[in-house]
Amino acid sequence: MSERFEPEHTESERFISELPVLPVSRRTLLSGAGAALALIGSPLAALAQVRGRLSLESEDGYGPYDDDRLYRDEAGRLYRRRGGRYEPYGERTAAPRFEDDPDADPYADPNARRRAQQPPANQGNAVARPVDDGPIDYAKAYAAITDEPFPVHAFNWRKANPVFLRQEIAYTGREPPGTIVVDPRAHHLTLVQANGRARRYGVGVGKQGFSWSGVSTVNSKQMWPDWYPPKEMIARTPKLARSVTQLQSGLGVPGGSRNPLGARAHYLWQDNKDTLYRIHGTLEPESIGLSVSSGCIRMINQDVIDLYGRVEIGTRVVVLT
């Protein structure tokens, strides 16, 4: 439990909510491949410290900083220390391609439910794409998409295993039209349609120890969703720490073409509770057909966009064992 600091303590020991807001210097968020997060041992137990090589000098006219470190409070906000006080630090760098599993518990935090209900800032700029029910032409289906808020790169379907490409198939199962059926063993997601037909997509699913099964519903959908990795992931991933910024719901990666959730996300709930699992796009289309995630169901961006246009809020999702 975080210790509360009374006014008679030194300025550097004040509770972070009491600290003043000064103009922020536009500096590199973190530098050096060896940058990492570690808990500090000072009385400010509520803060986490980033060890890096930030410049002590500033360009904002308020004098040099006290050290070359970044500090993070329990809400994920970043600070630098100057004159014994902690100043908000808001610099953002481009999100890199994450080397860690982009699905590694991305929603495992107390605010996951609230964030799932809150659309990202760019939600209103996304394109509501018309559904194409014509024959599937892979050259067209997996072509680059240029009229979205962010570019969707073409997928090289010729090099992919054809069993994981989008297909229209006959359906003889028992689920009614409109149901999504996920078969983790086959790495397929099937959207049941009318007249004994279905639309099938290849997916990446949970690796050993992270797989799950059961029935859920699509509680919400988002175009170009923001991603809020837990602080534990930020702590073990220096590249991720360099990419996060303060968003409307906390420290995270804004929606865009470098966001691990891709172009669309469907949020799955069960018994009126967030399962913390999603059906979403991916930065790594080569992982489709593999068991690599921490439970989320990932799709090629073009496929998740196609699915998004066909799925309504409340859609039943059945994940097989």
C-alpha cells in the first residue's frame, strides 16, 4: 500500500497528486537499449523509476533536471524531477514493432472494463466499410486499404497457407446464423451464415497455458482501438516503455497501424463480466495459424475488418475446447 506523505515532509517526498504542473520539455522518452523499469527504494514508494540516459539539461527555460531518470506513478503517468519536485513528462515516440507477445495480458488491469467501454479518440474518423458478399477475390480481399485513418498494408496471401485464408464454406454444425465459432485446434474462426453457409477465417490463438473455451458475447466493438498494456509488461519491455503515452484512459499505445490490436477489436464478455479476451487484428499476420497469444484471438487486419462489418453487438461467440 502506498504511503501518504504529509506537508511537513520534504518536497521530494510529497504525494504525487500535490506536485505542480510545469511546461514539459520535448525530450526523448527513454534512450539506450538497456533502459528498464525498476522500483525505487526511496520514500516515494508509489513511484516507479526508469533508468535511462536522459539529458540533465532542459530547453524549456526552467533549469536543469535533478537526474537522468523518468518516474512513473501508480496511474502510469510519467515525470522528471527538478528542484526536488516531479514535473509531468508527456513526450511520445513512435511505437516500435513489439518483440514481446503483443497479446500478453494487454487488459490485465483494474480499469480494463472501463476502457473497453470507452472508444479511442480517433474512433469517429474510422470508415464504416460496406460488406462485400461477392465471391472472395484474394487479390482484392488482401490488398492495401488506403481510405482508413491509418494505412492497412497489403497481406501477401500467395505465401500464406491457403487453409488460413478467408473462405466461404458449407456449415453443418448446430449453431444458428450470426454465431461466431472459434476452433483453437484448427486455428479457425467461423461466422455462421444462413442457408447452411459460413464465412471462415484463419486466426492465431492462445499458446499453451493461455488457451480458453466457453461461450461469450460481443459486448462492444472498436475501430483502431487504443491498447493499454499493464505496468508489468511496460516494466519488462524497454521498447514498449518508449512507445507508451498518456491517453484518455491511462498510459498506453494509441490506435494506429503500429498498435498490436490492429485495425479492429471485438470485446468479449461472459455473464455480464469482461472476459479480458478480444478478437482483434495483428501486427504479425505471419502468426495466423499458430498458438502464440495469451488468449486473445488475432486475425489478419483485412479479415478482422471484414468480420467487424458483419458482427453486431450481442453476437454469441463459442470457443471450442
